[in-house]
Amino acid sequence: MKQKRIPGIIAVLIQLIASVCFMVLLYQTKLIPNKLLLLIGGILLFITLVILLLTIDFKHRGRFFAGVLLIFTILVVYVLSGSYVIKGVKTLTNITKKATVERAGIGIYVREDDPADSVEDTAGYRFGILEELDRKNTDLAIEKITATTGAIETENYSGITELVDSLLQDRKTDAILLNSEFFVLLEETEGYENVQEQLREIHVEQVETKVEEKEEAQVTLPGEDGQVPKVFTVYVSGIDSRTGLIAKSRSDVNIIATVNTETRKVLLVSTPRDFYVPLSISNGVPDKLTHAGIYGIDVSMETLEMLYQTDIDYYFRVNFNGFEKIIDALGGVTIVSDFTFDSQNSKGYSFIEGENDVNGEEALAFVRERYAFSAGDRQRGKNQLAVIEGVIKKAMSPALLQNYSKIMESVEGSFETSVPYDVIAGLVRKQLNEGGQWTVESYSVDGSGATKRPYSMSANAYVMVPNMDTVNTAIEKMNQIKGEDK
């Protein structure tokens, strides 16, 4: 009799061990609230008891094999569910991983007709460099170049147009060293829009700088004590890069999200990319907000903190290519347009007033467009908020589970955030535990167009002078969200 029970005991042990492993996996994710873990554990215990009753006696072959089939089914569910959980945790871990180094590419550029094809060919050349902008990375690149060519002669220039002119117009230099990201500044300068066609890049020196913890960053941020923060702010930065996330790149989307987890309210404040404000590094000299990203995301955050008189706890960065991928992975999203218009920035796209079902490419055309509107960049900011809202709504639908693997793959390499994993996990637990709908409010600050010389440029350019009444309104709304009680 005992021998007939051995197969059943083995089957139950297999089920029990698999269940324990699965429960441990769920517990370690920190995403599942305790009461839900207990519920899942209770269900698994009940299934184990059913399997025990079915397989306890091998002589009842039909019941025994039914129990074995149930075990096999449960194991398949464990494997599939476990793979989903592991993939999700891995993705969250990767995008929340703190960067230890920042990388930059400093290019060596010569005239189009110059015979040089390599670093070695520039031995004896006179190099033009920027006197202040990005000097740390430039000096690191010079160290690497001198290791190949020997000591090089350099000439300092105060601005990018002067630097380029020294090579192309005055011919006082034979080559220039310039961070490739700085070419966006030339594109905005009249007379220099197509200057890259007159230059030839012969080499890009990859340099790395260690990311140092700032003294003020040692202060405990919301959620770092293991608790879900009541209120926190996140800077959402969108960069127009098709080559992945670059440590220092112009930010075309600048949104501050103020989140109150008790009232479940979120305020999204959008700031136009051309907002003419002092950067945290410019000693009071105004610049376009978008240029702050060239000096690093910390400068963007600090600049917005100065503007809105608030602390920004975390950042979330996404490149437009990644945005396109995640929308396609979701199976498209529904966006609400304020106007009927044909895209002029990306030809061939049309949108109607009201709801539009769009794929990633269409959504990207929608958020980039500004020439079709009399409000220009102001409306583009509103459109960006509309797409973000569409993504949030679709991500809260069954589409998230239906396209889970594709979505996880689209996130990696295109998104990064300084929000700690434990904070995200805590928010997921809170939502699963308490449920409830979230209210999202959007607001865009405004300004008036003008022609000014930005800090980062050597010539006048279009800027948007802030309307401080709208900025003050944004500050009031942020403070209201922070101070609200449940």
C-alpha cells in the first residue's frame, strides 16, 4: 500500500517545491502586496491539496494521471508567469540603474577637401577648441589625441560659430574639436544651418567622466526609507535622438510631473523648449531651456528648479525612437487633437480634431509638429501631453499584458530613470492593494517670441520670453498638489 502512494507523494512534492519557488520569486520582486501574496499562496495550497487527493493512490490510474496532468499544467503556468515576472523585473532594474559614467563623443573635424583621414594624419595640425563650453570633455579628448600624435597646438574660441569660422573662413586652424551634440546649436544659427556639409569628421574620440554624487544628493529622497512617498516630482525629458540615450543631449520635451500618491493626483507642467531662462551654470545669462540638456540632465533639472522654485526628486528620460517603439508595442494609442491639421514637419500625416488612433510613427509626427499651428511650440507642448496621456491610458488596459514582451523590449535602451526600483515597486503594491483611479491635470506655461542671443550661442536666435504670470500659476498648481490631503 505504501509503495502505491510513493508516486503520489513525489508528485505532490514536485508541486509543493515549484509553488514555494514561485512564491519566493513573487515576494522578491517587491511588487505584490502582502494580502495578494497570501491569496495566491492560499490558492496554490488548495491546488496542492487537490493534487494530493488525486495522486495519493496509484491504483486509481485515472485520478492519478489527472493529478499529474494538473501538475504539468501548473508547472507550465509557473514557467510562463515566472518568465514574464523576471523580464519585467530585469527591465525595471536596468532602467533604474544609476549611471556611474557619462560618455561623450568629441569629433575631429577638418575641411571637406583636407587630405587627412585619421588622427595620425593630423600630426602638426593647429586645433581650434572651445574656451569654456564642454571644456572638461575636450581636455580629455586632447589627452587621448596627444598619446597618438604627440603634443598638439590649440587655439581657444569663445563661441561655436567663431570656432567653425576659424576653420572654414579665416583658416587659422587646420582642424577643430567639437562635441557632436553641439552641432544642434549651429543648426539654429542663421547662415550655419548646413555647415556640416563643409566639414568632414575623421575621428570621434570617446571620453568618459565619472558621475559624482553631489553633496545635496545625500539627503534622503522620497521613498528611500522604504516607504511609498506621499509627494514627489519627476522631470520628464524627451530627446530627439535616433541613436539611443545620450548622456548629454538637447531636450525637446520638458515636463515636470508632481505626484501625490495619497490623493492619486498628477500634475503635468510643460515648459516650451525655447523658454529663455538662466541655466544653473550660466551665471544668470539666459539661454534656451532645450540647451540645458547639452550640459547634462542635472543642469536641466537645476534650471527648472530655479524657474519653478521647487525641488525635483527624480528624472525620466526617453528618446523619440523609444517612444515610437513602445507605442507600436502597445498596438497604437488614441490621442485627442485640439485641431484638424496636416503635418508640415513630417510630410504625409494628417490629424482630425478629436480622437485619432495612431501608431508610433504617426504619434511621433504629432508630437514634433509646430509649424502647422499659429501657437507654434506652445501647441507642440500640449500635443506632447496628449500623447503621454494616450500612452498612460493604453498601458492601463489589457494591451499591456497582451504585448508584454514587446513592450519590455522596447523600453530597454530607450528609457532611463533615477526613480529607485523600490519606489516603483512600492507604488505598484499600493495601487494593487488599494485600487482607485488617478486624476491627471495638464498645464503649459507660455511666453512671447523674441530674438535674443542665448548663452550657448554666438549669434541671435528665436527664443520665448517667459510670461511670469503663467509660471506663477504653475507654481501655485504644484504647491496645491503637494499640499492636498486625502
